[in-house]
Amino acid sequence: MRKPRWWAELSLIGVVYAAYTGGRLLVRGDEAAAVDHGLAILRLEGLLGIDAERPLNRLFTDVPALGIPADFAYASLHYLVTPAVLVWLFRRRPAHYRAARAWLMAATLLGLVGFTLLPTCPPRLLDAAHGFTDTMAHFSAYGWWGGEASAPRGLGGMTNQYAAMPSLHVGWALWCGVMLWRYGRTPLLKALGAAYPLLTTVVVMGTANHYLLDAVAGAAVMGAGYLLAPHALRVVDRLRAGVGARGGTGEAPPVVSGGCETFAGEHIPGQRSVATAADDTSTPAR
């Protein structure tokens, strides 16, 4: 298969990401419903005994040496590592790039469906009585972000504050980890592939941006995207084949002469059949 063109890939990824970002803004949910969903997740985690967000968040708040780097990681790695892995696959593993890109895009669009159906208030936006501290706001003097998610100061209104379920920070990190583990040829790359999703999961909970079940949902979305991607690629290939088939009739090109042949002594070609030509050649000259 022909290697994808870099400019076409860049355009495609830009369009999909713009649609994803715009979709997040358009599906902003009702605040009361989002808070209810967040509290329901906390209650469920409490029943299951997996509510690890509070102790992590308390640790990150009390120890700036952990909280500040975690905030930097949350605000930047999501936007740096994923494109870097895409470029690495495109340049070094082109045979696997198309399937990997389709997987990432399918899972991202599924995540947008999740934001639409289940707007969820992250822990950092719950009432302080629930025991969470927004570390991004708490340590905002150290970074470029403000008190509204990981957006630069003054651009908080360009984000959907209630797009917590599923966590695509975790989902994209899992995708990066799988790519590095599967296609990396050095122990270092494989180790980074294993560590990056785990580190991201700890960071999103410690900074109070996501619940543990958000992270689980992010992993589930990536799993669903993995299963969906081959079918999406087949549909795209069929559409391309159909467009290619309509571009040409598949018939032999018409004979330009239309059966007209010029014989010796003729200045204007005449329409002659094969039989007539045969008769002419068989008749002796007089």
C-alpha cells in the first residue's frame, strides 16, 4: 500500500481534532446534572472501595514537589506525547501507521459520545466539602494555566469543564503506551510505554481532574476503538474503490478511425468492411 502523504495526514488529523474540540464545546452539559453524575461516581467508588482520588489529591496538594510537576504533566504531555508518537510511527513504522491512526481517531470520537451522554463534574469542581483541591488553581502561579482546567490564562472559556467521563488523557496515554511497547525496539521505549499510562492515571487523579472510573472508562473507550478501527478502515477502502471505479468506465477505448481505412491511390478514406477489403485484394488487376 502506498505510504500516506504527510500533508494529507496533517490535514486529516487537524480536521478531526478541530471537530473533536468543537464538539466538546457544543456538548457542554447542564451543571446540576454534571455534579450529580460526579457524586454518583464517587458513591459507586466508595461502595467498591476504589476511591483513591482523595488521598492522592491530598498528597499532591501538601507536597508541592509532587503537585507542581504533576500539574505541568497534566497541562502539557497530553498535547505533546500523542503527536510525537504519531510522527514517530509515520516515519519509523509506516506499515503500522494507518491502523494506529484509525484506532486513535475512532476512540477519540467515541470519547466525544461519552461527553455528550454523560457530562460529569470533575472532583476539582465539586464543593470543597467533598475534600478535593484543584491543584491546577492552587499552583497556578508556577505555570501558564489559570484556574480553569489546563487552558492558558484567559482561555478557560474555550474548554468544556464537564468533559471528565471518559478520561481521554488516560485513553490517549494508553494508546501511546501500546504503540511504544509494541513497536519500540529498545528496552527504554518499552519501559516508557508501560510507565506512561500508569503515570498519567496517577496524575489525573492526584490533580483532581478525573475519578478512577473516568480512567477506567478511558481505557474501555480505547478498547472499543481498537475493535472498531478495522471496520472503519474497510469502509474507507470500499469508498475509495467505488470512487476509483466511477472515475473510469473500464471499457476499451473507441477506435479513432471508426473503421475508415485509406488504400493506395485514395486521398479520402472510405468506410469499408473486412469482407470488402478482402474482395479487393483477391480481384486481379486488369
